[in-house]
Amino acid sequence: MRRFALVVGLIAVAVGAGRMARPDLVGAEVAAPAPATTEETRKILHLLSRATYGPRPGDVARVQAIGVRAWLEQQLDPRRLDDPVVAKEVATLTSLTLPIDAMLKEYPRPARDVREKVASGQMTRQQAMEAYPPQKRPYRIVAELQAAKAVRAVSSERQLEEVMVDFWFNHFNVNAPKGVVKWYLTAYERDAIRPHALGRFRDLVRATSRHPAMLFYLDNYLSVRPDFTMPFGPQRGKKMGLNENYARELMELHTLGVDGGYTQQDVTEVARAFTGWGIERPQADGRFVFRGQVHDRGEKLVLGQRIPAGGGQDDGERVMDILVRHPSTARFVAAKLVRRFVADDAPASLVDRVATTYLRTDGDVKAMLRTILTAEEFYANAAYRAKIKRPFEFVVSAVRALDGTVDARGGVALARAAGAIGEKLYECEPPTGYPDRAEAWVNPGALLARMNFGLALASRRLDGVRVDVGALVPPGDREQPAMVMDRLLARVLPGEPAAATRQVLLAQLDDPQIVRKTPDDRGPADTDVATLLALVIGSPDFQRR
Amino acid sequence: MVTRRTFVKGGACALVALGSAPRFLLRAAAAAEGQRKVLVAIFQRGAVDGLSMVAPYGDRSYATGRPGIAIQAPRRGESERSVDLDGFFALHPALAPLMPLWENRSLAVVHACGSPDTTRSHFDAQDYMETGTPGVKSTPDGWLARAVKALPARGSAFRAVALGPSLPRCLRGEIGAVAMQNVADFDVRPGPNAAARQGFESMYEQGVRDLLYGTGRETFEAVKLLKSAGVARIAPQNGAEYPNGRLGQSLRQIAQLIRGDVGVEVAFADVGGWDTHVGQGNEKGQLANRLTDLGAAIAAFSRDLGDRMADVVVLTMSEFGRTVAENGNRGTDHGHATAMLVLGGNVHGGKVYGRWPGLAREQLFEGRDVAVTTDFRALFGEVASRHLGVASAASLFPGWRGPQAPLGLFA
């Protein structure tokens, strides 16, 4: 048994090495009727399909070499994994390290008169943009972030961290096109999300609550005590007041969940607690500031707990403590994690255990992930290939399956492809973030976009995305179409492609447009590898993980 | 007799292969069956402020709670203030392009309309409005899907269609609706090797009937139908000019589908940007810009379809309204009832429907919001039964007994 697993592993390594291996030998191994996948390989493939952006050739063997448990611990401690490919590629994206004030200088907003002309329709967005040199245009901020996200998802060794950065970004979603959020976005992901992606939930809530991106996106920077009147300046005498937006979403979407047991009164009280949490000169500094003079100093009552008068900035911290320790939050966060990693309909038994882990460890993300990724429910048959890949997961997993790489341009191309399938990175308008359920992603338009991505990738029409389709099948082998097909299936769909899909693909080999015949029509002369590959990428089976 | 179903399933593919455009045949088939009615639903996501969209300037409490954002009462010859409807309500000036439709009595307003559920969560309220079951989260399908299902079966992949990246909740269900971002891109782009389309189609024809395979099959049916009808080539008629925003482009394409006679019965488009917590504006500003887009898009749609609007009803909806008083940031927070627009078909327009609950403090819901006097199900149900011809509107909304009295929207 173990010996067989080793052989399978070696094959995987050999296939991964591609050109180094003797093609005839590898071909013979792979073209044999698809080897029955061992239970262990299946488990590893399942783990890779959930804890990474999809297996690369050779990944199964790599996990086998150190053991599943050790691999998981490596992924949970990403600082100890070298990541040279990513470091090199990401270093070319200069905006990623800029603080917010430098970002506002480097990529200046269009002047006020230009913005007004755009708003009133006297000028198109395009015209406004063209008034600035390309390297200074604000859209580049989002383009560089998209590029970095795709490069990391495709190439990073720290896969679980990338998966969790994406998960928490959606959990604490902000939307690039809203106002000045774009200029804060890079810092938001870098400073508020990434450092805590495998850390503590409390730290994620704290870091996002005080980040200018969140303060702006959910309007809290404008929320002041109800009796406050502007004492000076052009707005002098203007009455201002509470803005409930952040307070409501903090409870509904970030912590308790909509059924977590809070009332409209709680929303108002939480909004009062966060009055004065603002942004210092939003268009120039973009730093968090607490303004005592607009803070509501009165007593607050949140979920039955009293926050005494005069607490100042600490009121917000007290609120977060109450929310984060609440059992509803434990359940809400647990259910979302289980839905992401296990199944759309999260098994209740596992949600309970993850919630218990949350409460026991004070919201330790690593501990919750351990509970999930070692659970019986995680490895149950019901969970195997049960999730539909989200668009970005789908495009990245295809590049990874082909052992491909992307540069910055390629990253943007992948982001654009994900957008065409329905997931525009950093541009999800509602604070829910993108949904994690199949119904949201499976529909005719999106399926066509997925097939078209398969075609574009396989025929290498995507700038900056490097996949070596030629190396998949040495030219001589193209005369053996069935072998080509099994080679592609083994590469893109390791494990068990549905028999039906294989059958249909076999039938395609009779199509003279896919397999060209020799001039005397007696045998196959050449196989259109790119089209076959596109079919495999666009197949129903590859939409699952 | 060749029914539409057998024709589409059998003959259309062959005609596609020959490159002919059998629109005249499709139209003939449609005519043989009796012209189908079309409902176009527009969801204003984010909760539109009904008090600005259709301002109750005749209510003495209206302007007092909104010193910075109330819409000015209409004055003859000053259309930049607002446009009078009936001496009590006025249309936001940005919606002036809809006035001809009000004047020719094809546009009606239902005010103080909303959900009996009191949630102020956008996402729950949208779900409730789309499933048609306020307060019940477990409803698996949407009310528009149920409405289509309740109508006589017709063999078109396009009976229900949504313009956008995903299928909205209201169209999920047993009818297999199409979601598409763009009519022109709705196809496999195989590059040099046309065999790819056939390959994909075969793959998705196989396998068990699950979400993925089922959707795949519908996809290819829809692709063929769209091509055979030449939908992407249908240009706006009657000089209609759609605005460039997402809603305008969605409605332009819905009009193409209707004109292409591909069998649309329910079409859906949504548009965001209504969650005006900050700097809502009054006659001008953020909300006015959104309304300009809405008004221009609906006016263009109605103009484009011309006489065909006799078979088409457009219905706007939003998950709830906004607070009666403006907040500290010249915006409004989440409220309760809002206003909805209905136009086209046999709508008896030129009238604001629904009982006005009043805006004096003691009349407000929970002391802050416009009270709901028309359950949204009463409105949706009346449109489904009187326009689409659904036999029992109440059955579209499980757990509901139907309205005490109909609104009387249809002539």
C-alpha cells in the first residue's frame, strides 16, 4: 500500500519535472488506464484543493514527503517558508509598500474641477484620466494590488496565508471605487488584514475598526455625538450627528451575525461608542485620529452591558471586547470558515466544534483552522469536490495545475478574467464581501466566461501568463490522441475525473478539427492540444474543488 | 402543429448551422401562442430614499425633518425644484424624463410600500423581498421564479433572464433562469478551432442533473436561441438613447431580448448606489445623479419598445426606505417604507397608490421611519396576476393570505 503510494508520488514528481523526464517513459505510465487513486492521495488532493489555490504538479508528493500534519503546520507558520519567487515579482510593484500619505501624493486625485466635470457629465472618466501621466493614475493602485494578489495566489509557498487574506478581506470588505478608499486599500490589506490572517480575531476587528479604509467605507469618520454643532469653519453652525453604518455592519457582518441577538437600540449605542473615531485630513494624511470633542461621553448600554460615561476612545475597545467574546460571534465566524473550507451547507457538528475552539482560544485563527482541516467532516465523502470554485480560485487553480507563473501584467490579466466571471477583485460593493456559495457563481453567463478563460489560457492569449502547453505533450506524442488526453486529465484533474467527462472527451478525438488525420486518412497525425486542454479546464469537474 | 418548443428544440439548431436568422419564424410562433407578457423588475439595491424619489411635499412634517436634503415643493415653471404629480406628491426633478409617461397615464407610483418585517439589514431585507417571504430565510426559491413556474410552460431558455454577473435570488428556483453580463459576449469564443463549442456542450450534457450540469445545458440552449434571433444586432428604435451606466445598458439589452422574441417573460436588472448615508443631496447631488440615471434609463427603454410596451410592465423595488429625518452627515440611515414605480402594460397610471401614513412624529414607524401601508407582496402579487396572468397571486408568497383589497393598479 505504502509502496504504491510512493510510486504514484514518483509519477507525480516526474510529471512535474516535465521536460527532464524521458517523455516515452512518463507517457507510458500516465497513459495506462488512470491509476486508481489511493485513499491517501485523495486525502492530500482534497486538502490541497481547500487549503491552497489548487494543487501544482508535484504538490502531492511534496506533502507526502513531510506528512500531512507537518505540511499543515508549515502552512500555519508562513513566516518560516521562503518565498523567493513572490518576493522578486512583488518587488517590482512599488506602490505596495507606500504609506497612505505617500500614496495620496504619488497618485493624486483628479483636481476638484475635473471631478465636478465628470460628475456632471461634461467630461468622461477616460478624458479625466488621460490628463495625468500613466504612472501617476490612481487606477494603478488597484492594478498593482490585483497583480500582487494574483502573483501570490499563483506562486506563493504560503498558500494558506493567501487563502486566509482573501477570506478576511471579504469578511471585512471595503470597496475600492468608493471615494478615497482606493488610496487606503493597499495599506488596509497590508497592515490591517495580512498580519492577522492567521492570528487572532480580536486583532482583525481592532485593526479594521481603526483603519481609514473602513472608517471611510462605512462612514464612521463622519459620526459624531448627536448634539454636536460645527463650531467654526465653512460649515459653522451645521448640526451633525450619529452615522449608524459601521456600528450596524460591525455587528451584522463582522461579529455577531444578523441573528446574533442585537437590536436597533444596540446599533445606536454602538454608534455612540464609536463617535470621534475619524480620519486625519483624509485627502492628505489619511491617519486614524480620535477626536474627543465630538465623542459622545455619556453612558452606553451594549447587549445589556454597561459602558460607563467618560470612557473616551476606550468605549469602542470595550464594545469590540463585548462583541468578540460573544458566543454568537464564535458561531458566526465558525460557520463562515467551515463554509469556506468544507461545504456550502456547513456541517453543524463541525461548526459547533470550531465555535468551541474559538471560545477556548480567544479567537485563535490557527487553532480554528486546525480543528477544521483535521476534522472527520472535512475528509468526509460529502465534502469531496463539493465546493464550486469562486472565479478567482478557478483562474488561479488552472494556472497552478499547468505549473504556470504570472508576472505583474499576467496578474492583471487573471484579475480581469475573474472579473469577467463575476468577481472583480477589490470592487465588491456591498460590505458582505463576495459570497461563498455555489448559487452565486453558477449561471449561464458565468459558465461561458469560464469556458472562454479555458480557451484563452490554453491558447496562451493572456499577456504575462506563462504556461508551457508544449511541454505538457512532446510533439511526437501528439499522434496518440488518447494518450494526450489522459496526460491532460492527469495533469489538470488529478484524482478522479468523472467517467462521463472522460467519455465525452474521448468522443471529441474523432473530430477532425481536434485530431487531424494523416493525408491518407489512415491514422492520427496531430492533436490540437490547446483545444483539448481548454475543454478540460472548462469541464464541469474542474469547476469544483 | 409545430409548437414553439419543438421548433426551438428541433429546427433552430439546423437554421443556426445554415446561418439564417429565423426571427420571422420565431415571431410567427410567438403570435400563434398569443403574445406573451413581459415583466421587467428593477431592484434598487441599497434602499432608495422614497421621500426624495417621490416627495410628499404636501405633508407638513416633510421639510422640517430634512433641512438640508428635502426636495423643494413644485412651483409652476420651475422644474428644477420638483415636478408636481397630484398636488401632494412631486417627482424628484431628476426623474422629469418620466413625466410624459405620467401624463399619458402609463406610470403609477405606489408609496409607503415595503415589508412587514422590520429588519434594517440590507441583505436580509433584499433576501426577503426576493424570496417573497418576509422573516423567513429558508425559502429556497425566488418569487419571480415561482411566478414563471405558475405560468403555462413554454420552451424557451430565456423565460427568465437577469442582466448581471450572477443570478439574483428572486430568479433562483426550478425554472432555470439565465444570467448574463452582456448579450454580445454570450457565447463560446473558440478562436481558430470551432470544435471547442461542441466539446463544451457535450460535456455539460452529460452527468447527473445538478446545479452545474443543469446550468450548462441551459447555457447552450440559450446561446443558440440568442444567435438564431440575431439579438446582438438589434438596435434601439424610435431614437431611444440609453445612458451609459449599468442600468441603462441592462435595459438596452433587455429591450433587445424582447424585440428578438426569444421568449422572455420575466427580466431583471439591478442597480446600486442608493445607500446614501452621507451627502445625499437634494435636487442636485449624489442621489440626484443616481435618479437621473434611473429616469433616463427607464424613459429610453419605454421609448425604444414603443407600442410593444403594451405587453411590458416595468416595476421598481428597493429593500426598504430611509429615515424621515436626515442624519448628521446630510444623509439618511436605514428606514422602513419606500416608493415603487410601475409602468407600461395596462397600468392605470397618473396616480399615486397606497394610503399615505403621514410623517408627523406619532405617525412614524418606531418613531423614525415611514410606516408601511402597502405590503410589497400586494403590489408584486397584483402585477403577477393582472399583468403576467398568474392564476393565484397569493400562492406566490407562502404564508401570506393576500391583501385585504387590491390596489387597483390595472385598468
